[in-house]
Amino acid sequence: MSELDDLRERAAAGDRDAVDELIELAGERGDLDELRRLADGGSNDAADQLIETATELGALDELRRLAGQGNRTAAEQLAELTEE
């Protein structure tokens, strides 16, 4: 089992430290899929990191998806990116 698999398993079991580590690693890797999975699982920290990473990568579709779900921060970031 890889370190990531172990972290995912621990996170699924409710280990907040594992969730935090997954968020940090996913942010460093620019892994929108991992961040989306964690955010969809209810992690506000993952949602914040997802918005930050999507903004850095210029992932407008991801920001649109989040904004469409009512995320104000994503909507604001999208507005800023599309103004430029």
C-alpha cells in the first residue's frame, strides 16, 4: 500500500491529520481530483485549497463548477480571472 493509499484510508476513517496531510500534498501536486474528492466529502479546508489551486492553475471550469454550487470565493476568483 502506498503512502497516499494509507492516508486516504485513514482519512476515510475520520483521521483529521490524514485529511490535512492529503490536502497539503494535493495542493503541492496541483491534484484537483484529490482536492475535489476531499471537498465533496465535506472538508472546508479542501474546498479552500481547491479554489486556491484551481486559481493558480487557471482551471476556470473547476471554478465555474464550484461557483455554480454556490461557492462565493470561487465566484469571486472566477470574476477576477475573467476580468484580466
